[in-house]
Amino acid sequence: MVFLLLLLVILTARYTSSGNNKREYDGRIASYEEYVQALKRAEKLQTDLKSGQPSFTKAMVRSHVSSAFWLGLPTKFCKDHLSLNEFRMVLEDEQGVEYDAIYIGNRTGLSGGWRAFAIDHHLEDGDVLVFELIEPDRFKVYIIKACGESNQDNDDGNDTNVDAKDTKKSSKKMKSSENSCSSAALVSQKRTTRSSTQGGKAAKNSER
């Protein structure tokens, strides 16, 4: 009986421990349009890199940023630039913060510290990362967020539309004011003309 209870405690501890190593995905899911825009921005960033070092882009899916936290890298890139052995790979973000990950050569992917990097940077489905191999065992990682960027663009567009509407309204008001002034001037001119005409007629009558 004691043995069964002990076995139950051990199995429960193992299950709890393995569950803590996983994270259910609770982030946002990018739309197709958001993903395409993030990919375009990432490709532009990659093109603008000045170092000339090898680089690639990688779009995130849920399995990369939750659950098992396994990140497979492009096979050709790995064969051309990385060792076939397992070694420590440093991931450096844009602020210079470093994370130690494990690169597994025969599987061409990152494990170990990749989980901490993904969680700390709140990576979500649709985000696109640019990996720049600045040293044989060091990646500089640039993050392009998919969700939120397009909304900001839309907000800017809305502000532009509002400004345009305000400009049109101001223009209409100015035109209306100009028309009112023109009408007032015409009325004044007509009144002056009538007064002059009446004055002329009165002078002629007095002469007679």
C-alpha cells in the first residue's frame, strides 16, 4: 500500500513537471493580411542590413512560441553556415540582451534557451523574425510584430482622412464666406446705384 502511494506521488510530480515546461498558446493569431505585411517589413529589414553577414527570415507559428518550443531553421542555411554538431548558440535581441540556446545540428533547429527568448519577447503567431549570423555561434535577432502594426497604419490613415475632411469643411466655409461677402457687395452696389439714379432724377425735376 505504501509502495503504491509512493509511486502515485512520483508519477504526479513527473506529470506536473512536464506540464510546467509547456505553455498553451494564448496569444493573438495574425490575419493573412497582417502576416503578409509583417513578412514584407522583415524582408525589407533583411535587405537593409549593412553587415553582409548571412541571414534569413522565419515566420512564427504556434508550435514555435508555445507547447514544445522547437524552432526549425532553414536546412540549406544551416548546411551552408552552421556546424553539423550540437553547440551553444547565442541569441542577441535588438537591445543587446543575450539568450543561450542549444543548436542541434542533425535536426537543424534551436531548443533549450529558445523558449525563454520566445516568452520574454511575447512572440505570437504571424510574427516574422530576421536572423543575422554575426558570428559562427551568435545570431542577431530582429522581431517584426504582425498584430498591431497594421492597426497603427489604419489609425494613421484615419487621422489623415479626418484631416482631409476638416480641410474640406474649412474650404467650404471659406467659399461660403466669400460668397456671402460677394453678395453683400453686390447688394451695396445696387443700393448705391439706385441712390445715384434717384438723386439724378430729383435734380432734373428741381431744374424744371
